[in-house]
Amino acid sequence: MRRYVCALLNLDHRAPRVVEIREKKTYTFRNEDSAPRTVIGDLQPAEVTSGWMRFRVQVKPKETTTLVVEEAKPLETTYILANVTSDQVVLFAREQSINQAIEEALRKILAQKKVIEDLEAQKSARESEAERIFDDQQRLRENLKALKGSQEEKALVQRYTQQLNNQESRLEALQKESEWLHAKVDSEKGELDRMIQALSFDVKL
């Protein structure tokens, strides 16, 4: 019979998840001899050697006896709380490594991470748009240099100049939005850090 004993600890943003595998084995011994026999093998070891534990079992003549041994083996995996995924939370809950309160706290952390990801995506979109505008401005300026000053070209100069002015206004707006988003990301990351710091638990099931 095999069962699992789980513990999940929060230590400075890291969660060592300790799973102890306990396996119970039953050994049966039959003595067909007329004299009693001693089998090396009781729950308290008679002797411990390097890498081995020896148990002593007395078996009376013509009788059968059993030896039950429960083996425990700890397995530890460390998770960085800021990197815990939704799938991992589901796994922890299914294996009962965490209780409902901790599951809810971890899901709030996941929701906060999503807020930060969305803000960073918005900031990245602004930066990409600004780069495209810079490239387009370079093209417009090259076109302006190529114009000779004819009446027809003066209309193009006016149009290109207006485009540049509009783009400058958009760049200013993008700059302000990027600065706001940068500050917002920092603020939300600070909130995430506080949420992780506040998450303190030691659950053994």
C-alpha cells in the first residue's frame, strides 16, 4: 500500500513542496523445519548498516509469520511563488498539498500577475507604435529633401509637414502613456511582492 504525505512551505518567495512517499510492505515467512528459525528482516531494525536496515523475525516450527515494513522517502521540489502557474495550483489542490485558503491566495497572486502582463503588453504596444512612427518620419523627411520647390511640390511639403506635426503629437501622447504604464507596472509589481510576502503557510496533510 502506498500513500503520500505532502507539505508546502513558504520561505522568502520560494515554496519547497515536500512530498513524502510512504509505502507499506508485508512480508510473509513460513518455516517448514522442525526447529525455530530466525529471519533477518520487525518494525524496529535489529541492525543498521551502510545503506541497509536489517530486521529480525522469529518463526516457530511449522508456522507462518509476517513482517510489515513501512518505508518513507521524501521528495522535495522548490517553486518560486512568483512563477507558479494555474496548472500547478490545480495540481497542488488535487494532491491536497494545499488547503482552500492557500489555493485562493495563490489564485489571487495569479490574477495579479495577469494584471501586470496586460499592462506590460499595453506598454509594449505603445513602444512598437512609437518605433513605427519614427521610421515613417524618417521616410517623410527623406521625401521632403527630394522636393525641388515647384507649385505641385509645395502642396506635398505642406502635406508631409502636417503629417510630421500629427506624428509628433502622437509621439508625445505615446510617451506620456508609456511613462504612466511604466509607473503602473512598477506599482502592481510592488503589490504582487506584498501579496507573496504576506502569504505564509505550513500545511501538512
